[in-house]
Amino acid sequence: MKTKNPRSFRGTFTAAVLFILFTILFIQCTQNTPSAHQKIKAFADEIRVINTHEHQHWPEEYGDHQFGLFHLIQTSYLSADVVSAGGTWVDLGVLDTLSMEVLWDRYGQPLDYCRGTSYYGQLIKGFQKLYDFNDLYFTQTNVESLNARIEENYSDYRSWFDEAFQRAGFQLMFVDQYWKPFNTEMDERYFALVFHINPLVMQVSSRPSGGDDMPEVYKRALDEGFNINTLDDYLEYCNHLFKKNIEHNAVCVKNSLAYSRSLDFEKVPYEVAEELFLKPSDRLSREEAKQLQDYIFHWIVQKSAEYNLPVQIHTGYLAGNGNVLDNGEPRKLNNLFLQYPETRFSLFHGGYPWTGQYAAFGKMFPNVYLDLVWLPQISREEAVHALDEMFDCVPCNKFFWGGDCAFIEEATGSLEYGKDVVAEVLAKRIERGLLTEEVAFEMVQGIFRDNAIEVFNLEERLDREF
């Protein structure tokens, strides 16, 4: 019978121990080395972000309410998912009167149905960033304490907004005040004015006659000394509004007309529009009203180039519950890009669900830019897929990012979602050998800051101290 060699046994044992130690050390080193995704996200976190689209409100613009968690949910995009899940919202004033127990009994189940949606996830991200909220979901046990902190912060919202704005990493937000489109006063420490032109387009076909209720454009024109009787009068007042917005440092023009009508804007001769404007509004056919609106938007596009203001256009999906999705199909804008090469257009929202059309315009036209605003909130996974495709075909200086939210918590969550999506897509491209980290960092810097500074001419503004 053969006896085992002790030296051989010891050698085998030593080799096994060394292998185990080496494996442990390798795992630890691997775990301690940041991934490409982590490095890109960390780089993005250091950028002072230029947010190219917001609807930030002061709480009092919703009325005299004690804002809490469910007020914020109802004024967020998540509210639409709650309705889609079967929930029914009440007036904000009624929310004021309901206890957290009653609110959870009413909304807890539909909220739970939404735990997989991006609207839900991005709002949670905002609370995680600003409130050190450690949970992945709202629950009956965690909403009470979160609500108390929100109520405390909103008791002095100006101070809270400043703190959250800095902590989130923003430097400037473009604010589209669709709810008060003629206001030109902004707190320039945080906000840049956007010239919202929907009323100018839609109300050109609603010229008042006699004792009719006067649409807001005509009423404000009279208040400012402009009596509108002809199309030329109307254009004169529109030009006055352009100049007024320029004087208040407007950075762009905004068209969200897809919420009201289709984005196909025909080229209408001046003579046709002039004649239609003189026709009583109640006698205009639907097609004639559209022709007037189309004429005015073409005029606005030309004026935007004259005043060096980019034109932002909502494309694709429409917020809320129920609308005509087809209104926002990006391809309907093709004629504008061909006719007005001197006007810079910024298309919104990935054109979802027509993300391919949207990307094609960014590729085809030097004057068409792509704002990723809101796309990750609509669908995070579609944003990952679509952005990977866009990076394949569109030069990286053509992208911006915006938040598109009413309050700072959701805007912060939107930014966290956006940075995470961009980091994921770029990291995968690095792993596939399509990019270096250095180029990925340059692209992130462009998307969240530098591209907007260049296209919207922000250098001088950012140099000023407020």
C-alpha cells in the first residue's frame, strides 16, 4: 500500500489556499472598481445642469393649500397613472381636509398598481435624493413621516426650493408658464423665460365681434393700447409680444399645440389669411380656422429666426388621460424644417412612440435638435432603447435635457432618471467597444449643460450674478 507524500499534500493544500485568497482579493478589487455606468453617473452628478424645459410653479399658484405628499402626487405625472389604474382624484381643497389614513385607504391600491411605471419611479427618485427616502415604494407606514417633512418644507417653499435646487445640481431652468403665458416676470436666480405662443396661434381664429367674451390675446392687446381690427394689427401685437419677451431675456419660443390640434402647419398665403381674418369667427369653417392658425405659426417661425430664438415643439405623447395621440406625430413638421433652415427647432419627448422619426430629423437637418425632456418619465426602458439608436445616428451636439415638472421634487427625480438613462446607454456602448470613457464624459457634459449654452446663447447670462 502506497503512502501519500506529505510534501505533495502540503503543496496541494498551499496552492488551494492561495487560489482561494487570490479569488477573494480579485472579487474585492473588482467590487471596489467603479463600473463605467457608475463613473459616468458620478461625472454627471458634478455638472451644474442647464434644464431646458420646466413648468415650475410656486405653491400659491394652485391656491391656498397645505401642500403634502398627496398634493404633490396629484400635481405630478404619477396622477395620470393613478387614474389609469382606476383611481379618482378630488379637488386639492378636498385633499386638505383628509387624513393620511383616509388618503391611503383611497389611493393606496391604485398607487400600488403603478409601482412598476416610470412616472412612479422618477418621483420616488426625487424623494430619495432630497429627503433621504430609503424605500423603493410608498407604503402605509412610510407616507406619514414623508408627508410631515413635505408640509414643513412647503411652509417656507422659497427657502426649500433654493436648498433643493442647489442639492439637485441645477444652475438654470427654462420655464414655460403655459398657465399664464403673458407673464414675463421671472426669478432670474433660477429661471429663464420661455415665450409660450399657443394663444397667439389658436386665438387668431377667434376674433371677437360685438359683445362676445373677448379672448385673452385681444383683451390684453386693448389693455396695452393695441386695437386689433385687421390681420396686420394682430401681427403688430404679436411682434410687440416678441419684443417684450426679448426685453425680459426670453431664451426660446415654445409650441405645445399638439394638445389642441395637429402639428401639420400648411404654408398659407398672406392674402388668404388676411381675408379669413376679416370673416366673422363664428362663420369660419374648421379648415379656415386651421388656415389662419397655420399662417400665424409660420409667421412666428420666421420671426423666431429674426430674433434669434430657437423654437421648442412638443412632439409625440400627450400628458394626462385622454387626447388625440396622432396630433403630435413628428413627421408632420417636415415641411417647416425644409422651409426655414435659419430657424433652430428643438423637438421634445423623443417623439414617443415615433422615436425613429424623431431621431431621423435630428440626423437630417442641421437646424433640428433633440431634447430628451420627459422621455425617461414616459418609459425608462424605451428611453434607453431610443437613446442608444439616437447615439448611432445623431451627432452628440444635438441633444438637450429637460425635466418638465411642476415642483422641485419631481424635477429632481426627473434629472436623476435622465442621468441614469444616459449613463446606462453610454456604459453599454463603452462595453461594446463603441466609445471611450473620455468621449462618454464629453457627451454627458454636452447633454446636460454645454449644448444648451451654445444653442440658446447663454454664455453672457451665466456670467451674470443674481
